[in-house]
Amino acid sequence: MRPSRSCAFVAALSLAAGACSGTQSVLSPAGPQAGTIAHLWWIFFAILGSIYVIVISAAVYGLLRRRRSEPAADGVPFYGEPGRSDTSEGSITTVVTTAVVLTALILVVFVFVNAATEHALASRTQRNPVEIVVNGHQWWWELTYKSRDTSQMVTTANEIHIPLGEPVLIRATSQDVIHSLWIPNLHGKQDLIPGHERTLWIQADVPGVYRGQCAEFCGLEHAQMALLVFAEPAEQFNRWLEQQRRAGVTPSTPDEQRGQQVFLTGPCALCHNVTGTRASARVGPDLTHIGSRSMLAAGMFPNTPGYLGGWIIGAQQLKPGAQMPNLAIKGEDLQPLIAYLQSLK
Ligand code: CUA
């Protein structure tokens, strides 16, 4: 193999291997639900792959055999002796009948393994589970951690934290149009329908950060509607939840205090909530703990002061069509506003 060709071969191979692992892959299950689905995928792959190989082999065999029986000295193709066919009508009927019966059998097998998978997905439950309402918005995810005591409920956005090894109940719905929640390492797709609530269980047995993506076209920024799932040990998860239950931190530096003033008196407070302040709007993501999140704009940018500033003044350039308008924040106000938002851990 020439070096360039072998390089391309290695690249293709590593690409194929890469597709089977990673933070957003069906073939790299991190929990029982995704494991069941991956199992089903491999059954389909084995059966359909075998059929493909058999069909292609038969086609190649047919072509080669036909070529061998082509003396054609007079330019007329000749397929065997006249009056005697290699394949009699009887044997063709047998082959076709066998193929039809096998096809029907395979379809029946698929129906059963599919039903078994559905059953396995639905049968994993837990008493008093962590319960999260996932509400799709154009184009971000609103997440509410339920609790019987409403003061203990937590609202956040775009980043789900779950305890390791425990089934977590997801109640999926939508605020506007149909979205689809898809976290390939943990579960299959689940449509989010406005006005309806659908439930599914997810469980992560392997710690890590898994990427999810909206999987139903929902408008201009559908492709930029991602979320992250942090699967962490129960202790770490409980610490996170406890911290999220607190009100937004009180600004401690003059810069942050000024930033809070800008936030509360400017346009930010018309759409966002920061618990513990006068800002209590629910149009955009809850910002009470925005400083503790790793990404901005539903998985688009890392949560750094630079991107945050860019997002505040130029959201329409970064994510055209998003509900977040470009805000005309004065230059001297921007830095304090960023400092305040970053302090909201
Ligand atoms: Cu939401 Cu696509």
C-alpha cells in the first residue's frame, strides 16, 4: 500500500473506531437503557450485515459465472446449451420461496427483539427517584429538579447532573414546538411535545460528561440545541443539588455590586431569574447559578468572560434567531455585568 493510501486507510479506521466511542455515541453505552438499545443495534447489524454479504456474494457469483459461459465468437452472447437451462424452473421456485420465508422469519425476529427492548426500557424503575422535568425551548433546555417541598426545587438550564448508578426519572415536555431529547450514551430519542408529558428513565453507571442533542428539527438553531449530562457519584451530586438550591450569591466586590445594579435595572431582568433578587422572569434560562455552568447558549461556547460578553452584546450574531436580543450595554457597564454573572456560582 502506498503511504498516502495507508494513511487514508488508518484515518478511516480510526474514524470508524472513534464513532464507536466518545461522549455522544450510541455504541458507547454508559448505562442499562443505552446498553439495551446498543444490544438491539448489534443484533440488527449482525443480521442485516450478513444478509448484505450474502446478497453481494450471490451477485458476484452470478456475474462471474455468466462471464465464464460467454464464448460469443459470432458476437452473440451464449448462456449454456440451447434447450437446457442451468437453473431449472423448479430450483428457482425453491430459492425464491426459501428467501421469502426467511425474510418473513427475520422480520418476526426483529419485531420480538424490538418488543423485548421496549419492555426492558420501561421496566427499570426506582422508589423516590431524582425527578427532572426537561422542558424544550427554542433553543435551549429548561431543567427543573422536582421536590415535594417546593422550596427545595431547582431550576437550571442545559446541564443535567445525575447521581451514578441510580435510575433517574425524566419528564419530558416542550414550551413551544416539538423537540427531541437525545443523549445517545444514556437513552434513545424521546420527542418533547407541547402540552404533553412523557416519561423515561435514564441511568449512568460510568462517571463522565455525556453530550445530548435535540434530534427533531425545531427551527433555525435546531443544530445549536445541545445539553450536557454530568454523571457523578451520589455525594458529589448531592453537593451540587444543595448548592443549586441556594439563592444567588450576594455581590462581594464593588465591580460585582455595580454589575448586579446593571443586571436588575437593565433589560436582563425582563427575561431572566436570579433567586434572591428582584429578577424573577422565566422567559430565558435561570441565571441564579450561571457561573457554575460550563457552557453558554445550549452547548455552543465555553462559559468564559469573553464569550459571555460576546453573548450579551451580540447574541444575534452568534446564534441568529435566538430569543436573546443584542443588548445595548454601555462599555463601562459590560465588565461589571460579566463579573457579576460569573460570580453567580
Ligand atoms: Cu429543539 Cu431541534
